[in-house]
Amino acid sequence: MSRVIVVGAGPTGLMLACELRVAGVETVLLERLPEPTGQSRALALHARSAEVLDQRGLLGPFLADGVTWPRVHYAGLLLDMDVVDGRHRYSLHIHQSRVERLLEEAALKLGADIRRGHAVTGLTQDDDGVTALVSGPDGDYRLPGAFLAGCDGGGSAIRKLAGIGFPGTDSALWGIVGDVEEFDDEINLREPIVSERGMLGVSPLGDGLFRVMCVEHGVTPGEQPVTVAELRAAVERVTGRAPAFGEPRWLSRFGDATRQAERYRAGRVFLAGDAAHIHFPLGAQGMNLGLQDAVNLGWKLAAAVAGWAPPGLLDSYHDERHPVGHQVCESARAQIALTFPADRVSPLRALMGDLLGFADVRRFLAGLVSGVDIRYSPGTTGSLTGARIPDVPLSTAEGESSTLRTLHQARGVLLDLSGGAGPASAAPWAGRVDVVTAAPAAELPYAALLIRPDGHVAWTDRDGTELVPALRRWFGEPAGVAV
């Protein structure tokens, strides 16, 4: 069985479907809801997510549908993105619903089978595959696959069916989020208001809609649905003002519960996105974290389906992404501590403001929020190994290109910048690793680099090791060839 089943048609599941289809894997995506909700809980893509979309040739429609902003924020403290490396030094303001729409269009174009109104109610697995029990509009059925990925949100049915624990902390801080018609006030729509009672953020969504997120300290909500009167009262308590706004399109409660799956893999079942980690919603980090989970997992599942995955490749998904998820969860908790209650943390915020005067501090925090500094292994001093390949232009025999453009086909890339012996060494891995010979680039002072399909550098000629062991480690043994 060569099929991969993806459960959940949010940004993570749709991105994973795209990754699998680019690699030629039969993909069925199951979504329990019959139609998209249209709700935009996250509002931005960060630089790292822009990079991973760019490396598949998907970024253009997102840029056309969003607005770039050269800043990110950490606990409401603004950070200029010009301190980080790369071409995508911005946050892209785009509604989650539009992200989902564009990713769904891409997945369908690539040939994914997307089934809405199909809920997974059970699963079994053995050494040969996994079978999902699905309840669909026309009745129940069994869907077999080689692997299954649960991308079905914080309440993940897949996580529960796989018996994966979800430890963490319960909510002690609550808020209301939603989209309302019009918002008549002089509130700065780029910076949140932080007071001794809580925080208010208001963002224009276009077409007369505004995103309102109001968080109160020391308030325990009831179990009843949120009303517009409750939102108005919360905004007035936090800001001391009573701004006028229209009817809500939707309203919801949220809290600062922080949880992370004990493991991201249980046999042939994997978790990604909110199914693997939840945290206080600050700066759209959850959506971006999930997209990057998908890009890490997709090529590894494709390798396993194709039969060439080396030992440990599937386990490396947990090994690499679990620490990143933990870091983001802890960062969200740290931002809460810097924000609430404002009357107690104001000296700490003032100190943070002073620290932001140092370029290294700004660079560290901007890299943390945007994800551009994620590195999966330390490599050697001065080496790029483990880091993402920088996005730099390349001159090849076929014309002008770039490092990210070489990754459009979701295969590994051996980038030869010296015309050396690297291409001959990689020949037995043809079909898994593309050899790209390019003129030396000042931004890449290397003779050769091996790049994984997810854009992370697997080897450089400066590592003091041979190329062939790196090829074997990440791309398996070449079929029928002695190396």
C-alpha cells in the first residue's frame, strides 16, 4: 500500500498533502467538517514559512493575497526583521482562511484526494500498514494506507486513538477572539494595548471586518457561548474605553493551556500541527509551526513509501521537530510572563525594551519568532550543516536560478559550486538527489553542499567528512549499486 492518509484540512494538513503530492505519493486528506469555516484564527505567515512555500514555487499567490510588514512582535514589543538573514525579511499578513484556500487549490492541482465531511472514528495498524475507520456522508468505510498523519487540531482524535499522551499545563488566562463588523475607535491597529487588566489587539481584515482579541487577567469564563455584550464589556475593562463595533461574524474563547505530545510518532501514525502542540496564540506562531512540521515530515514519509528511507529517517521527524515545538511553547509562556499582569511586569518590559537596544538581542528574538534560526544539528564551526540553506541567486548552464528554486521538485540537491567530483559521487542516488552545478556565489563560500528536500543542509565540504556517508544517512542505499 503506497497511500498516505492525512487527517485534518487546516494549514498543516493541506501543506502536508502538497508535500506528499509533489513527491508523487498517493494522498487522501480527510476532514470531518463538510465545508471550510472561513474563520481566520491566525493572521500571518513568518519568514521561515515564506521560505518553505518559496522552495516549492507556491509563494506567489500568498504574496498577492497578503500584505508584507517588515516587523514581528515579541510580547507586543516590535522587532524589525532587517536583522535576520535571507530575502524574506518580513511577516506576511494573510488570513488563515486564505492560507487554507490557497493551499487547498495547490493540493488539488497536484492531485490530492480531499474528502470533506469524513471523520476518522477508529484506526488499526500493523507491520504492513494502517487502516482508518471513516464515517462519511454515505456511511462508514475502511481506508487502508501505508502511513497516517494526524493534523486534526488540539483536540486531535488521531492522537487519542494512537494512545499518545498530551501533557502540559491548563489555562489560567482566558480571552475572547473573533471578527466583528467595523470598529470605531482610535486604537493603534498595529500595536496591542497592554494594561493592568489585560491586553487588546485589533487588526483590520478588509471588507469592513476587524479581528479583535481581548485577554483579561484574573477572569474565569463561564461555559456559555461568547456574546457580543461580553466582548464589549471585556474591551471596556481592559482599555477603560467603550469603542463601538458592529455584529460579530464569529466569536470564540481561548486560553493559555500549553501542551505537547509525548511523541510525534506511534508506529505508522504521526502527529503534526496543533495535534502535536498547543500554546497561547501569539503572533500566529502555531500556524507557522504546523506548516514547518509538514515540510519536515512530508519528504520522509515519501521516502518510506518509495522504499528507500534509511534507518532512523522516520524517527528523525520527532527528534527534530519535538524540540522546536517545545521551544515555541516555552516562548509563548515567556511572552505571557512579559505581558500579564501589566502593573507587575512593567519593570520587566522596560528592561526588555532596553535590551532591544542590542543588535544581538533583536536578532535572537526576531529569529526565534520567525523561525529562521532553527537548526537541526550543530554541524562544525562555520558550517551550515543543520541550518536552512540561505536563499541566494545562482547562475547555472540552464540560466539564472536560486537555491530555493532548486528545491521545487522536493528532492535532495547536491549543489556543486566548484566543478569537482561531487556529481560523480552522487550519481548512484539519481532520482533522489539532483545535481546542480552553478557559478560560485559570494554568499556561499563552499565548494559543495548537500541539501535535504526540506531545505536543510545535510553536508558541506567544510564538515571534514565524506559526501557518500551523508548521502547514505539521508537518502538511503542506492538500489543495486555498490558505492
